[in-house]
Amino acid sequence: MLRVELHAHSARSHDGRDPVDLLLEQAAGVELDALAVTDHDAIDASIEAAEKASDYGLVGIIGMEVTSAVGHILALGIDDLVPSGLSYDETLDRIHEQGGIAVVPHPFQKSRHGVAPHVTDDQLASADALEVYNSRLFTGRSNRQAETFAVERGLPMTAGSDAHISELVGQAVTEVGADEATAEAILDAISAGRTSVIGHRTPWHVSLRQFGGGAKRRAQRAIREFFR
């Protein structure tokens, strides 16, 4: 089984802090096998991380967290940016057109742009996998809802640290029964449901600090944009 981090953010995200090198160092330090950097509506840092991954003994998976019209969707195994603001179905179509897979993160947490309140059960079940353990939830209720839905619908299950600082990469890990250590084999194994999830909840005070730091960085960027 390969240990994979499928949900992490770099400084390229509006609420992220660290460059990709620090995320890669952390992933290697906690003995992960693969890392997907999934910035909000951006792909350039993920491409950089995938190109550098082998230097750290890792497999790099290109991805992003797309802000669809109804919430967030992880696009993994893509090459080009998937536009934000599209419908749920169109977002999945755009991901699949690139040969990628669509994983729905924190689907039942409305406050963090979970899609479940805005789509039908059949639409949610049309994703390639469901993130059933997200380490940044304050309670386990939303995780349990996601796991119950995935089990009932026979959906592949993943975990994600949703790390916005490098130290938290590896908090939640997807164990993947891939045939080989490549991005393509890992994604194929996820789609086939050869996964198990392990993880630890991000301490609440760290989550609050990440939230505060993200709000500060968003404000700073807005000011810079205003005065350009």
C-alpha cells in the first residue's frame, strides 16, 4: 500500500502559507509515497511540485481544488486548469475530459463549500471518490456522513489533511493499493476503490490559526490588487 496525501495547499492558494518545497520536505519527512498539491483554482504550484517530487523520493500528482458553482471539487491527474464557477456536472466533465478523477472533499460541511447541500444524491454519487476523512473538521459528524454515504453507494473513499501549512501535510492519508508507484497507477487504484483511510484531526487551535492567517493573507492580497 502506498501512503498518499491528496489534499494540501501551497502559498499559491489564497489561504495557504508555504512554498511547494516545504510541502515536499514534510511529505518525505513523514514517509509518504505521493503528494498532490491542490490549490484553490490554481494549478501552477501543483505542476511545480509534481516536477520536483522525485527529488524528494515522492510521486507527484498534479491537481487543484476547483470552486464549482455549488462548492469544492478536487481535480486529480489533470494537466490544465479547470475553470471555476461551472456547474457540478460540467466541472466533473471537464476533469474527466483531461483523463483526471474527481474527488469531492468535505462534502457535507456547508460552511466549507461542501457540495452535498446543493446536489442530488445521484449527482454526488457520480464523483469518482468521496473524501470521507478531512482532518480540519471540528467534529467528526461530517466525516461520518461522508463515510456512510460512500459505503451505501459503493463509492471509493479517500482522506485528506487539507493542510494549509506544511507541518500538517500527512495528517490524513489515503492508503492506496496501486500496482506501481506512479501517478496514473495511484489514480486508477483510487477509482477502483483500492483504498483505506487513516488520519488525525487537526488540533482546533491550529485550525483557528490557519483560518486567521488565511483571512489576513486574503486581505493583504485584496489590498495589493486594489492598488495595482
